Amino acid sequence: MSVLLCATFHVALSATNTTAARNGTVADGLLENGNFELAPDPKNMKGTVVLGKYAIPGWINEGFVEYIKSGQKQGDMLLVVPEGAYAVRLGNEASIKQKLKVIKGLYYSITFSAARTCAQEERLNVTVAPDSGVLPIQTVYSSNGWDCYAWAFQAESTEAEVIIHNPGVEEDPACGPLIDAVAIKALYPPRPTNKNILKNAGFEEGPYIFPNANYGVLIPPNIEDDHSPLPGWMVESLKAVKYIDSAHFFVPQGRRAIELVGGKESAIAQIARTIVGKTYRLTFAVGDANNSCAGSLVVEAFAGKDTIKVPYESKGKGGFKRAVLTFKAVSNRTRIMFLSTFYTMRNDDFSSLCGPIVDDVKLLSVRNT
């Protein structure tokens, strides 16, 4: 029986989604046939290989694309599908794409599931012209082999074409990655308030998380994505950070938080407006996500040149502590950054990267005494 990772069998339309549906734009949730459960006509199939550009309902496919059923074998490996019974596999230079009605100028985030099927280094190119990013999927963060990824873009017109492309050139085209559960979400970047200089400091605004997803969503490094799926924040590291929700993880405050899953290679940052010579207090919560990430966790927080290390002894069962960094601004722009000191593995499978969570970040000026 496969474990449900980035998946949902039904997406309910919220009030916002209903409005989107009325004005003809795409609503938050799965794209048309985003979980690939609507199968190609058997006459457009040769074994697992899809024949014809329009064979998969809702999608345009190019190149060597396979339609994979859960439980199908590849050599000695059993292929697992995270959502429903079907997924697609992209061979060398193959792609799937879909056109969407969007609101010009608005930011959107694409969430999708991907899995490697061979030992070779694999990547995926995600494009909504003129934006494009190459997401490495070599590092696997879940024990099941499937991970959720988020990638953001800004709509240049009222129509956007989402393209997921495998740029690989392997000898065996069947070594391409599996793709499943493709969804979209409109992003509304929050602004600073008189209660917090930082934007989106509780991480409540972010990429789409499927209602039944229990592995969170990976947000790639900034170098792979010009527009962060986490409004207000940049992923300034080589590895991704994980966006988690309170429905499946322990979250200190609100419904969302960030898990720093890649040690010092997993960092988030934001540039805050400050006044030179003024004193500021940065407060934040550090804890564990109740995902068996046990051991000595440490979060390093930076405010310009000032820094603090916050240790947290985790039992892997959820919990948090609060920390404070007080500093005097030396510039009118201060970089606020968080990273994890150590690499940590979950103690229930010893193969999945995990780390401390950060949430409820606040930055305020304080009176000089």
C-alpha cells in the first residue's frame, strides 16, 4: 500500500477559489487532471508509452512520456504513485504542459510531486515564460522517494503556460523522473505593519499544500527561482527548506512554519528596513515538527553582523522554545537570516533529512536606554 505524500482526492473551492472560477481564472488547487487519473485512450498507448501530443486529458505532452500505474515494476523496483493510481514519467527531453487563465501581474506558485526512478542525477526544468528554473531532485527528503516541490512565477499576461521538462540525456529514457499531483496557488505578498517590521513573519502565506499531504513542500534555493514561493523570504542556500502545515506537523503558531532540513545548506533570509543607531529586538520560535527529528538541534539567527545560536533538545514529538536577539542597526538595510547548524536524520527511518522548525518571527525597534 503506497503512502500518501503530496496528494488529495478532492479539492474544495474556497470563497477565493469560487471568485477565481467565476472570472475565468485558475482556482487554487489541482490543475485540470493534475493528478493524471484521467487516462489516455488505449488506442493512444503503446505499452506504457503515450502516443500523440494530446493523449493525456488536460495536458500537452512532447517527447518520450510514459503513463505509469502504481505498483508497476521497473526491474526489481516497485514504482509507487503518491496520489491515486497513476502518474507520468518524463524521458530524455520530454515535457508536459498546460495553459492556464491567470491575472496579469499576480504571483503564483506551482506545487507538484516528483520522484527519481534511477540512480543518475536528475533535474526538472519548470517554466512559465519568461521565468524558468532548474530544480535538482537528486536529494531525497522522504523515505518513500517522493517529494513535493514549489516554484513561483509572476504572470506576464492573462494566460500562462506551465511546462515541466526533463532536460536529462540518459542512455535509458525510462530513467526519467515521475511527476504527479500538480497544483497552483495565487500568492498575495504581505506588507510590514506597526506590529512587525518583517513581512510574512509567521509564514502563513506560501505555496499550496495538499489537504492530505504529510511530507510538506520543498521550497528551492533562490538561485533556482526568481520569485520565491514564500513571499517576503529568500532561500539563500544550496538546499531547499521545507514548508509545513499544522494539519500534519507540530507548528508553534498559526497554520504554517519552516523546517530547516539541510543543515547550514538550508537557510532563509529577509532584508528589513532599519534606522542606523537604533536598537531592535528579533524574537522567534525554535522547535521540532513532531516528525521523529530527535536529538540536539541548533538554529543560528543573524541580524546583520549580530548572531545568536539557539540550542533545542528535541524528542521528535513536537515542542518549541522562544529566543531573542537584540542588536543595534549599523545600516538602513539589515539582513535577517536563519539556518540550522547540524544535519539531522529522522530516527524512525534514518534516511530522511530533517531539522529544527522556525516560526512566529518578530522584529521591532525598542527604546534606547
